[in-house]
Amino acid sequence: MDLDFYQTEAMSYRIDSANEAYALFNLAAEVGEVLGLVAKLIRDGAGEKNMEELMKKELGDVMWMVCAVADDAGLSLSEICTENLSKLADRKARNKIMGSGDER
């Protein structure tokens, strides 16, 4: 799927009350739900039969929130992803994939 198509379509479902603050705070909440699923997997083992489906749904919610935050910043997902891949390729070429900090 084309990322910009997804962003446009996803934002067509945005309601007025899902403002910039909501999108930003709820991005953290949705990431928390993904982490909660993983924590339960660690605690309970692979007993959850539909873990893959649950993870897909939660990651979809994260993606929607990323779209909203990007949209609020005037950015497109394709632009964000293209620049991220360029950054990673540069780090790999300089053998700087490991480590910390944005400017490595």
C-alpha cells in the first residue's frame, strides 16, 4: 500500500475532537497497548492464540496516530520514511548503526 494514500484515507476518518494534543498523547497510549501485549506474552508465554491478530490491530492504531501527528506537522509518511531510510543507509555506510544519539 502507498503510504501517502494510507495517510490520506486514515485522516478522512479523523473527527474534530481528535486534535493535535489528542493525537500526540494517544500515540503514546497506543504504543503502550502494544507494549502491554508483549508484556503479557512474556508473562504468559505463547498461550494467546490470536496474538498476531491483536498485534496487527494495535499496530494499526499506532499507525493511525503516527499519521495524525505527521499530518499536524505538515509531513507525509512517504517523506518521513524516505528520510529515515536515507539516515539508516548513511549510518550503515559509516558503520554507525549501533550506538545512540540522532547525530551519529
